[in-house]
Amino acid sequence: MFLISIEYKVPFEEVEPHLASHIQFVKRYYDDRKFLLTGKKVPRTGGIILADVENHDVLMGILEEDPFLEYELADFDVTEIQVSQVSQLLIKS
């Protein structure tokens, strides 16, 4: 599993025109069951993605499709995590 921290490199006004295509990108990988959680940072300096993919190379191939990376609007910090505990609130029966 991977935690991706996205940090805008440009003012939000330059990011905003690409939000719709970024959201389409995110939805695609929710549909493919690769993204488990996404969200905006507060204050609005970027966002977070929690991804469940096979390995780092697969993840990087996916992230290359994000317009934020394609148009060099943000930096992506990728951390691989090994989940050891999960809240019962997140487990559905």
C-alpha cells in the first residue's frame, strides 16, 4: 500500500483549470479499485491519495497519468506502507 502526498508547486489558480481532469483520473482508479482514499489538504496546498497497488513501478505508471504530474503542477511524495492495524470502523461485514 502507498501513501502519496501531493504538494502544489504553483499557485492554486494555475492548478484549478486542471481539477476536472484530475478528478476524472482519480475516479478511474477508484473504479479500478486501486485508490482507497483521497482528500484535499487544509489549507489547500495539495492532497493525499492512499493507493493499493502491486508495487512502486505500477504506482508510478498510474501517477504519470495524473494531469498534476503531466503539467508539472505538483510534487508527489510516495511512501510505501505496510498496514498492521485497521479500525473496526473501516471494516465492512
